[in-house]
Amino acid sequence: MKKIILFIGVLILTSSLAVAQKYAFVDSEYIRKNIPAFTKAQDQLDQFSKQWEKEIADGYAVVEKMYKAYQSESVLLSQEMKIKREEAIIAREREIKELQNKYFGMEGELFKKREELVKPIQDEILKAIKTIAVEGAYAVIFDSAAGGNILFANPKFDISDEVLEKLGYKN
């Protein structure tokens, strides 16, 4: 009997502590959109990306043109000439794929530019969120923009504007 009462007491104590926890959420997309430096960095990344995409698309267009020319002339070519043309087409296609990987691969130019332009801003946002979490004694802060599967959130617990203020931005 004493064990049951002790167990119920511990259960009530733990549940009352859990209720006392403070929770909040932020909308990181909203925060980023309200920081001009982030918008500018994103625009720069988009420009680089478009430029590189065009360069790659132009390269593939050349490969396509080479292949069509090969197909139309293949009847007139000797076996040796066919092999040379095929190798040239394959080599050019390989160059374009390498260029694509150089720009858009896991450690590509776009990744490096994103690290250079966006990461410092994201680190600054995270630092502000952590500071607010400590100052406000929040147990957890969710990000509603990151697919946190929040089905409902009371707007009074949204501290996104507080994060922007901490970063020195007014909305």
C-alpha cells in the first residue's frame, strides 16, 4: 500500500513539473524574410545558381547538337570516325556532368557560397533563439517552418518577433 501511495505521489510530482515547463515556437522562414541581409544573400545565391544552370544547360545543348549531327552523318562515316565522334560526345557529356557536380554537388560552389553568405546569419538567429530560451526559461522552442508537425499553435507563444528584436530588426 505504501508503495502505491509513493508511486502515485511521484507520478503527481513529475506531472506537475512537466506542466510547469514553458514552450514556445518560432517561424524561422518569417524571421529570415524579415532580415534584409538574408534576403540579399538568398538573391545572390539565386543569381549564382541561375548563371551556373544556364552554363550547364548550354553545355548539354552542345552535346545534344553533337549527337544529332552524329546521327544524321553516321551513315556516311567510317567505323573509325564513328568511334571518334562517339568518344567526343561522351567526353563532352562527362565534362558537363563534372561541371554540374562542381557547381551543385555536395561540396560544390553553391554549397560553399551558401556557407559563406547564409550560415553566419542562421548562426546569429540560432544564437538569439538560445538567448531568449535561457532568458525566458523555455524548455523547448519549436520551429513551425521546419516541418515540426505542429498541428495547432497559439500565436501568443510565437516568439518570432522577439527573435527579430533581439537581432536588432523591427517588424
